Amino acid sequence: MNRKGLHKPWIAVFMALMLLITAGCGTGAAPGGEKASDDGKERVIHHAMGETKVKGTPKRVVTLTSDATDDALALGVKPVGAVKSWTGKPYYDFIQNRMKGVQVVGDELQPNLEKIAALKPDLILGSKMRHEKIYDKLSAIAPTVYTETVGNTWKDNFKLYADALNKKKEGDEQLKKWDQRIADFKKKMGDKLDTKVSIVRFMPGVVRIHHNGFPDAVVREAGLDRPKVQKKKEHSSEVTEERIPDMDGDVMFVLTFDQGDGKGKKLQKEWMNKPLFKKLDVVKKGNVHQVNDVYWNLSGGIQGANKMLDDLYKYLVKNDQK
């Protein structure tokens, strides 16, 4: 039997396969006719601490702030690790179901570096305001991207997170929808856009008027006004009983921070029963509305912002215009 003759068909098959593979490589095509993934491409992300190189689309993300968690989920990214929420067990109720299996890596003011390292992340999202001192340690674990602060810069933060996560297109689409909602709200409000919005928060042992933070940023972008006495650069200010008149406005949104012990709610009830509070014009007109503290203050991300805008529609836009 001629063995050389037997080899010829196999050589032909082998050469044909090599031609197919070479053709595939030459066109950049991937199986199924899709384009080859650019996940391996390195991108330079400019952020609060300088520049960070992030490779492709991160798959193992750790979030160290509430807004980073909110925004990552909004962009379709489930973190492998996250700091626990300010309230909730361990995360806010509105994201709890989507955070199943996510490892808790400490809290926002004190992330656990060992737990973060054990997760072998390929991207860490945090904030200079919260975590400046541990930036170098985090960067030694994985590429780390920081926002400058949290709260009133929520839109810039969202854009940065989207860029770092390689989700810029998805981020732009969500912000476009947001802008459309804002434009629609302003149109439906019409000549009521001069409505002065008071934002008051009750906490265990403390009552605050919010000035320049997350809720203020959304309210102002919606075209609404704030009472003159509440227009300040600081985030918020503590209120004594003598300052109750400073709470007045055309409408008041009340936030209550309560961790399950009832202390925040108890203080709110005491204050809202005070004679001076009952004398406020906004109270007499029935324009005081209880809203969710998580949406209005704690979440800090695009999902919270949209839920806040839902409330502005609910309480300020006429029913027949919705």
C-alpha cells in the first residue's frame, strides 16, 4: 500500500483549513460573522487623581460609593463587590434584588482593602472626597478611577463611570433620555417654574435644611427655584427651633433618615407638631410632601435622580398633564 498517497487528501484538508483561518484573521471577523471584540484595547481614563489605564470592558468591578453602585447597575454592570449602603440590609431596597451575591467590602467611609483584593477586581470606582488617602493602595490592587466628589456632580460622575466601564454609548443614551424628561417637565410646569422648593431632612438628633447637594442639583436642573434663605454654597445646615421659618417655601419635600430604630421618624413627628412649624405657609397650604431619603439624598446616581424627577412630576405637575 502506498502511504504517501494516503497523506495527500489530509494535506489538502489541512491547507484548506489554514486558508479559512487566515482569511478570518485578515478580515477581523469573529465566529458568527460578528466583528472581533475590542475588549483588549487599553483606554486612558482622566479622573480626579490623574490618569488610569483601563483594559477593555471591565468584568470584575468593585464600587466604593452609593452613586457608583447606582450608576453601574443602571449601565447593566453588576459589581463583584460593593460597600454596603447607608441604609438597607446590606443594600438599598430598590437595588437589593440586583445585588444578590455581591460581596460587601466594608462601608463607604472605610472600605476593606483585604476583601477588595480577594475579589481580584479589574476596576475599582471610588471618590477622592471619600477615599483619597487609600488611592495608592487601591491602585496597587487594580486600576482605580475616582470622581472628585459625590452629590451635586452626579451627572459628571455618571459620565466618568460610563467611560471607565466602557459603556459610554449606553451612558450617553441614558443622559439623552434624562434631558428629554427634564425638557418635558419644564414644558408641563409652564409658568410654575418659579416654584420655590424647600428641602428639609430629619435625622436622629439633627434637623437639616439642604442647600447644595444631590437633591438641589436635580431640583435646579428641573428649572425650579429655592427659597432665598436656602441658597447657600454649603451642602446643608443644622436647624434650631428658632430657624423653623427658614424651612418655608411654595412646596416642601421632607426626607427622613432612619436606620430602623425609629429615632429619625420620632424627631420628625416632634418637630412637625411644633406650633412654629404649623404656622409655616407651606404647611397651611398643604404643600408638605414626604419623599424617600434614599432616592432624594443617599443614592446619588442616575436611578435616584430619575426617581426624584418622578416625585416632581407627581407633586408639581397637574394630573391631566402627565
